[in-house]
Amino acid sequence: MTVKAWLSVARINFLPLSIILVFLGTSIALYEGYFSPFRAILALIGLVLLHISVNVLNEYFDYKSDLDFKTVKTPFSGGSGVLPAGLIDPRKAYYFGILCFLLGAVIGVFFLLIVKLLLVPIILLGGIFVLFYTTHLARWLLGELAAGLGMGFLPVLGSYLVQTESYSLNALISSVPSGILVFNLLLLNEFPDLEADKMAGRRNLVISLGRGKASWIYSFLTIFVYLWIILASILGFMPLQSLISLITIPAGLKAIKLSTENYDNVEKLIPALGANVVVVLLTQLLLGIGYLIGTL
């Protein structure tokens, strides 16, 4: 067992998403006049721990179901391959995932003592998404929704909530792009795994609709995110500086074009997956920067 293997099973290359989500939620709070560095750092540690947990548990259960032996590996999908290669004892990986969940839950309980009942829905849903994503939600046609909520909408809103100790309409509206973008992140990453996911008993939009129709859903949602940001900024729910996030439109159009033209060709689809990652991460990062500029 090596450090590299543990980092791989934790899918460390996906963890920047957690950092950006907390950054965005905290930036929204700062824009409204609230900021505690301690709470921001603690929220970041908690989310990273939960993100690692869901990643590791996903690796473990995919290994147990033999899915990891059937997927087509790409830089963006198909798992790390660490458990099938025997680099880590699967049981140790499982315990590691549970440990990360428990540590993240402790931080959640700490914030619960501060924020009280307002945080309960986020904590309960987050816990369900982490523990049951692979075993149940991904088999019940709820995987994309769970990802969009659990690693998009709720973390941004939660990061805002632990700063302000209250909800606001502006924060709710500003969290929507993150939910849709992460929904889309999983949706497009499911394209290469369609056959393997089907054999493993999963049910998702790509399996239910086929890659062709799913590519049009992906395209619609990508365009919808940009329209949402434009409209929310014009109407004053988000600062006009948030429009800086529109810089990623060329990458979004590239992902749309490549995914609608090459949805059945995994090799040609890989550049679309890469462009989509740029859209997901950079759009949210720029939204947070827009809030900071608006604050200054």
C-alpha cells in the first residue's frame, strides 16, 4: 500500500470541487457582510472529508459489484482501478471511507450546535447522499440528482449558512448553478460507463434515455446555467460581477458540440468530458470571484 494508492482511491483529483463550493458559498456570505475564517476552514475540512468518503465508498461498492472490472477507464470516469489492482485491501478502504464520514459528521454536529435547526435538512440529506449514493440512489434513477444536490447546491448553501446562520433568497438562487453543473458533471461522465452500469444494476438517465437523448439534456442544462446567471445578475439576485463566469461559455459550447456529435464514441467523447470539467469548476470559481469583486 502506498500513499499514491490511497490518494487515488480517494480520487484526490476530484477534490478541488469541494474547495470551490466552499469558496463560492463563503463569498456569497461575505458579499452580504458575514465572514468567519474559522468557520470557512472548518466547513472546507468537513466537506472534503465527506467528499473523500463518498468517493472511497463508491470505489468499494463498485469493486464489490464487479463494476470496476467492466468499466472503460478515462481520465474523468471509470474509477481509480486501485481496488481491482489489489493495491489496497478493500476492507481497509471501506473503513477509511466510514472514518472520513464520521469525522465529517462530527464537524456537521458542531455547526448544528451553532446554527440549530436550519442546518438539519442539509446534514440529513448530505448523510443520505454519502452513505447510500452507490448502493441505492444510483440504482433508483436518483444518482444525478443526488450528485447535483449533495456536491453542488447544498454545499454552497451550507457554506453560506454556517457564516450567516440564516437563509436568503439570493443565496438560494446563487446556489442553483452549482447544483445543475454538478448534475451535468455526473451525467456526462456516465456516458462511457453505460454498458457496465447497466450490467451492475444501475439506473440513470443515460441508461434510461440512451446517450443521444441524454446528450440533449446535458446541452439544455448547460445553456440553462448561463441563462440563469445572466437573468439572476440582471434582476439583482446576484452581483453584476458574477457575469465574469460567462467566460466559460466557449468551453460549454465545445462540450455541447462534442457530446451531441460523439456520444457513442468514447475516444472522441473524452475531450467533451474535459471541457465539461473546465465548465463545472471554472464557472463556479469565477462566480465566487465575482462576489469578491462585488464586495470590494
